[in-house]
Amino acid sequence: MSEMNEKLVFDRPESVIDRPTHYCPGCHHGVAHRLVGELLDEMGLAEKVLMTTSIGCSVFLYNYLNVDAVEAPHGRAPAVATGVKRARPDHFVFTYQGDGDLASIGMAEIMHAANRGEKISVIFVNNTVYGMTGGQMAPTTLIGQATTTTPAGRCQTHEGAPIRMTEIIASLGGVAYAARGSLDCVKNIRKAKKYIKKAFEFQANGTGFGFVELLSACPTNWKMTPVKANERIQNEMIPYFPLGVYKDVSEEGGIC
């Protein structure tokens, strides 16, 4: 009988705490946590991190990353991160927020922090729904998507169109880097990691504000299996929220 060879594809980053997850099956927050943890280790940033989380499913990040953290009120993470970075400019500061938190309750905070060009990094997890509080419509909820507050599906006439945050952020003068990735498949996850790394580099070298949106699944509130949720990202979310780099001040040109 021939010997079987095993290849380790990836291991738990040192910055990620070894503990069971409380997230729902198929949720992509764990994938996002791993990418951030890997980069903190690879870039040697873990010892000087002060991360800021807000309210929503994103708030539990401090249970999974072994770095110092500050919890902000709902939507206020960019404002809190601004204060933290200005008080401790020698530290690496990033926020980790969901779509209800960043694009609704915290819209003013993210817009002004970005426009000022605060030297922080923002990870924005977009699953088109308020996940923690029961599945209500979020600013990014797609037209026709059923939620607890739009049981017949979101209607553009009544609720407006879904907000494309990366495009808005990229248009602001203080922004050094803005990109949108997805966590639905290995190919897109690898690209997403490159986007996050570039945003982190912009802060590490003192260039300015970096923003990365991550399209993510919420099978529980979407009432789908994890497999179907991934298919929804590919078939519905990516066509409306195109992936790519929307602003990079280190390069010429627009979207790439």
C-alpha cells in the first residue's frame, strides 16, 4: 500500500487565537479574521496593533485576534480609530466593521475619516444584511432581497438603491487606497488578501487612508445553505458590487 503525502495548505496564524468559533456555519467572518491575522504576522505588525471594532457580528473580532482592541459605539469605529491613531501615531490602527454599522449608523464617521485622509485602515464586511440583530434590511441589501423588514423584497422606489461604498470612498480626496474583494472562493480570497495587504502597507509607510470591502455570506439570515450562499455572492452580489481596485494613489489610472 503506497504512502499518502499530505500537504499543509495553511496553518492558524499566531495572531489568531485557538478557540472554537461562535459564528454560524458558512459565515465568512472567520475567513476575514484569518486573512487579517496572517497579514499582521507576515508584516510584523502584531506587536503594535490597536484595532477598533464596532457593534454587530464584527464586534467579536477581539475574541479571535490576539492584539489590543478598543470597542466603539455603533458605527463610530472610524471616529474612535482617528483618536487612537492621533494619540498613538506609532501604532498600527484598523477598524473592522459590517455593512449596517459602517454604511448606515456610521456613514458620517466613515465619510469624514476617509475625506480627512486619516492614516488608518478599514476592513468593511458586506453581507447585505444586519446579521446580529435578526436580518433587517441594510444599506447594501440588494433590490428584491427579502429581509425581516422587507419581507416582499427591497423596493428601490420605497427603500432606495443599494449603496456601493467602495465607489463612494474612492471618490474622496483623502483616500489613498480603496478596493473590493470577495470571500466566496479560493481565487477571490487570495485576491482579497492582496487588497488588504496593500491597504495595510499604505498605513505602515505613512501614505494614508486605506479601505477594503469584502463581500461575505450570511447563510442564516439569507436562509440558504453555505453552498447556495456562495453561489449568491457570485451570481447576485458581484455583478452589482464589482470586484477590483478603485483607487491606488501609487499608480496611474482608475479601476484595475
